[in-house]
Amino acid sequence: MNHNHLNLYIVDDDEAVRRSIGTLMIAHLAECSVKTFASGEAFLEGANLDASGVVLLDYIMDGMSGLEVFQALKDCNSPLSVVFLSGKGDVPVAVRAMEKGAVSWLSKPCTDAELLQTIQRGIVQATDMAVKRQDRHLAVQRLSPLTLREMQATALTTQGKSAKEGAQILTQLHPTFPIDFRTFENHRAKALAKLNVKNKVELLIFLHNSDLRSEVQASLNKSPGTTKD
């Protein structure tokens, strides 16, 4: 696996730990960029939170705790994968962290092999997340040319509605802007062409793979009078 441009962050208030783990990472993952931080605050301020990478995060530190840093990453929708490193065993806390998306929870001391294996898992997760983010970005670009009515026609098509049913639903939702089934068919055809899909099946696959179905469905709540239709 090519790890070029992948960041590895070590966040621990113990200088000896930062130095030893940093040396280990550089020796075994030479293509990665390894950076260390003595506190959660310094990490959040100095790290690239929008780029893919792995964070080895101490659970208990002076200032912000590891869990607080982890929550800050979740709040800003960072793609960084997180591996916790703790000197104290706390199973309930570890379980909650894993449920929220942490890669693993390691207890100090751990072997070099165990640490490297876990970091490798984090790298795989980070790489997968980067691919998904890029795919979603491209999907959003494909959706952007659709007018509101085309988006609404797309939403109702994915619900299995016919042109007649779709037109009736849109008219009921927005009676000030009624629509007939032929106009609905026209909007649907334009939407499929813009998305470069041939039919409902391909449309469903596209929305599922890009995780954009909820955004498309939300268009039904918008009135054509408040935006471009």
C-alpha cells in the first residue's frame, strides 16, 4: 500500500512516549508524515484535520482529554482515523469510543508489533474514508446541475412513484405550483440524463453508493417558489 501524503499524528503528553513511538513509526512507515503533539489543544490547532491520516491519541492528558479531542474531530467531520492509547483500563469508555468510530483502544504498555498492526488498520480505514469522501464529492458535483423540480422527480422516482403519482404528490405538497404528469416525465428524463443513469435501478445504485439519498429526499420539502425549479 502506498502511504504517500498520509499523516500520522502522535498526541501524548509524555515526551518519552512521543519520541519512542515516533521513531518506531518513521522506521516502519517511512513514506508517511509523522508529527507529534504534547497536548490535544496543540494537535487540534496544528494538525490538518481535513486530510486523511491516523491519530494515536492518549486517553488521559493534561488539558483536553483524548475523548474530548476525539469528539472535536467528530464535530468537525474530520476524516482522521483514531487509535486510543491508555495507561488505564476503562472498558466502558473504550466501548463507547469504538462505537463512535475509533479504530482500537490499546493499553500501555503494548508491543511494537501490536502497535504497528493497529496503526496499519487505521491506515486502511483512513484510505477507505478518503476514497468515499472523494466519491461523494464527485456525486455532489453530478447532482448540482439538477433544478429543484428535477431533484424532486428524482426523489419520487426512487420511491417507485409513477409520473402520474409523482405529479399528484408534488401538487399536493405545493398546491401553489401544480404540475402535470407530462411535465413530471420531462423533469425526470432531464434528471436521469444529467446524472448519466439510464433507469431507476442505476439511479438507486448511484444514490446508495454516494450516500446522497437523504439529501435528494429532502428536496420534497422545498417550494419551487423559493428556488430555481
